[in-house]
Amino acid sequence: MELGTRGHRGDRPDAKRVAAAHTAMARALVGLLDLVPELETDEAYFRNAATDMVSWLTFDLGIAPRTARAWTRVGRSLVELPAIREALAIGAVSFDEVAVLCRFATPENEIELLELTRHLPQAELAAGIKEFLDSTPSEPDPADSVQPPPPAELRTWWDEDEFHLRGRIRGADGVLVEQALLRFAAQAPLDPHDGLFRDMEIRKAEALMQIASEALDGEGDHDRATVVVHVSADELREEGAVAFVAGKRILRDELLRLTCDGRVQPAIDDPGGLTVGVGRITRQIPAWLRRLLDDRDGGCRFPGCGRTRWTHGHHIVHWAELGPTNLDNLVTLCGFHHRMIHSQGWEIVGNPNGDLIFLDQWGSMHQPVRPPFPTGYVGDLLDWIGDYGRGRLQRMALANAPP
């Protein structure tokens, strides 16, 4: 099958110019789509401070999340679909058509599905492919007669300060668990160091922690999994402070994060470390204040993130360092960026009620890599539009002038 310009355009020079521009745009887009699988590595994520490709593209290129998701999905698919990739590169199919093709195509049927684009408009392509695939005979899959899966099992254990899990869940239940983890992992923001996705295994572990945290949240509010930490307020202010949770060592950065937006219960210990009395449990950020915070921020304030689920209220100056718990000292962060701020030495500068600047551990401002809008460009553009309009009016006047 030849893949070239579609249909006969005759002597329509305007249509040829549009088609040529579209082909050039498609060829450039293929170059970008090729980068998606290439850069989905731990090293690339770390270099660009990213957690996923979607939020990276959204932040650095200023595109809509929906567009970024489509580019990411198609970029991954084209690795196994060389014919569709080539068709897009030469302008034989549009990106919108390719996005539909990648939902159904395999290396075995991509040529046949490409042929359908010659006869079906993009709006009817998905339905046409489904009809074509339904009418194509297929060999029965021996896996259809598989015996019912054995009961699920899960082993857990501690090794030093690491919690390990190992188990198996087969059949539909396994698919259910996998889809839940993948769905939550897909919402993870970019790693701000490299603007890329982190490894999917890391994001699935983050998703499991978030699911566990919400499962222990019986009140359905912003509290997270409740653990008991024994540490004094004075120790929280000291660099290198440590505490123990269920016998496991917790560093100061983790303590500050846990107590940033959690519940605190004062305890009275005797000189031997035995707790002899406890006070009333209080929340560092009361519910009424958290509602105001959510209403103001609308989601994670880290540039390019905006997640509205699994968010925390972060004290810019921690309450253990005498920072107040009010809107002037609080900002909403998702779980990933909250952990990053505390564990990697990032700093937040500015007024939470207005603009905020996020500085990484080297003191550099986190901002998109695309070039800034040139100074004076708007004025030059308006001047050009004015000159163009006046010139066009003059040409129209000459064309309509009486002989």
C-alpha cells in the first residue's frame, strides 16, 4: 500500500500549502513523539525533576493535560507500529487518526487499519475499526479454559527500616488491583528535577502508600494514616533529630512532613522514657482552615502539578520552628511534592495568597524550559498586523477602483 498525499487536489495551490504545512508539522511532532519512550527512564526523570511525562510536557511546553496524555500514549505505541509512524511522518494520516489507530493497532494488523483511513473520516474511524476487527475471524485462545485461580496471598516483613511485600493475586482480582495502582500511579506529577516521569515501579509504590493512607482515614477528611511518634518539640528544631515509630528510625525531614498536616497528641514521659500521661489529640490544621486553604489553592501549588487528590497542607515555616498555622504560612502540596520539599531541601518563597517561587536544593527557580516571550514582541506583532491590514486595504481599493 502506498502512503502519500490523499486524494487529488488538482490545481488548488492554497490546499497544497496547507497540506505541506501540515506534513512539516506532523514530521516535527513525530520527532517529539520519538522522545517519549526514549526519555521514560529513571535517569531522565531525575535530571528533569519529573514524575510522569504528562505533567512534564504540560509544564515545559504549556500544552493541555489532555494533549500531553495523547502525545504520551501515542509515542509509546509507535515504538511497535513503524508503518503508522511513517504514515504520520509523511502526512498521510493526521495525529487525530493516529491516536485512534493506536488504540487498536498491532504490528500484525497496522497496515490493514491504515487502509481504513482512506475510506473513513476521522470521526467514524474508531467505529469502523471495531466493525472490521469484529468481522475478522480469530483462533480460539487456549487460555480461555484456564482453571479458577488459587486464593490470593501476600507476605509482608521488615528488613532494617524497609517494609517488604511479596505475593500473588490472579485472575480478575489481579487485574482490579493492577488497574487501581496504574490509575493512581498515572496521576503522579513530574519529578521537578528532570521534568520527566519516574519509573512506574516507584509510582506504583507511591500509589499503594496513598491508597493505604486514605483507607486508614476513617473520617474522610484530610487526616492521613495515624502513627504514634515520640519526639519533643525542641528536638524537632534540631538538625539531625531522629525519633522512633513502631521501633523504626525516622529522620527529622520525615518528622517535619508527618507533623505538617497531621494530628498531634502531646505525651508526658518519665525520665526513663515511659509514657505516663497523654493529652487531647489536636490537628495542626483544623478542618475549617483546611477548607479555606483548599478553596484558595484549588490543588497542589507546585508549578505544573495542580493535583487535587491526596493533598497536604504544608507549613512554609514549620510550626516546630515557630511558624504560624494560618493562610499566610500554609500552601497546598500533593503527597509527592510535599515529600520532595522536606526531603530534598527545596524552599518556597513568596506570599501563599499570591505568587510563590519554588527553589530547588541548589537555589535555582523551577520554571519551564521553553524560551520566554520576547520583550517587545507584542508591540512588534501589533505593528506588523497594522501594516498588513493597511496594505491589504490599499490592494483591495486598487482592485475595486473604476477603470
